[in-house]
Amino acid sequence: LRAFYVLATLVKLLYYGTSSHDGAPTSLVKACVSLHRQDVRLDPAFIRRAIHLHPGEVSLIDVDGSYPLHIEASIPVEKMSLLDGPERRCCGGNCHSRFGILGNLLSVYPAATQVRNDADEFPLGLMIQNGRCWDQTFAMTLRHFPPALHWFK
């Protein structure tokens, strides 16, 4: 567990930088799901552990009006192989370890499916835009807030 917290500190420093010590709260979960934007690959097992140890952070909204669910849903499916290493073959198709993160976030805070971010997007719409395949997580997202499908652009 000590190694986890050392790595967690490094992840926060990488995402927030050293100037974030001005008293503003930092979220390990947000840093984990956002670092892909800086082309940083984190082991999906580490991200799942962060969600498990800090479930309250899954319900924190950022300055762009996005929950971690929005951020994770916005990752293009083409980028998945870069984020989680080698592909696994399953269900007749390609699966990536990173796909499970969306399900973890959804199970901890399903209410995020009902919220539009500042760009007026629901997580379901982001999943569609970014090429997510129909799977159990996609179905759960739709089940939690079916009206989001009506607002998809």
C-alpha cells in the first residue's frame, strides 16, 4: 500500500504540477483518468485501485463541468491500445484493460450519467462520439439515463 501512495503522489505531481499546493484540493482519480491527455499511460489496475480507495473523488466535478466518467468516456477507442499495453482477445473481438475503468466509475457514481458538462455533453454521447462498442457498460450508461440518447448531437 505504501508503494501505491508513493505512486499516487507522483501521479498528482505530474498532473497538477508543484504549484498546486495553494490549498486547492487535488483528486487522484481525476489525475488518473486525465493523464492520457498528456500521453501518459497508467496501469488500469492502478486506476481501479485509486477509484476503490477514493470513491468520493468519482463524484467531484471539475472546472469544465465534467465528472471522471465524462473524462474517461471522452477517450477515443483508437487510443485504448496506447493506454493499456497489449490487447487481449475476448468475446470474438479486441478488448482492452482500460475499458473496465468506465464501468468502475459508473458503478461508484451512476448519477454522473445525468449531467451535461460545460460542452453540453452527456457521458453517453461522449461514448458514442469516441467509438465505444455496445457492451455491458454502454448498456448500463443508457439504462441509468435513457434521455441522454435524445440529446446526442
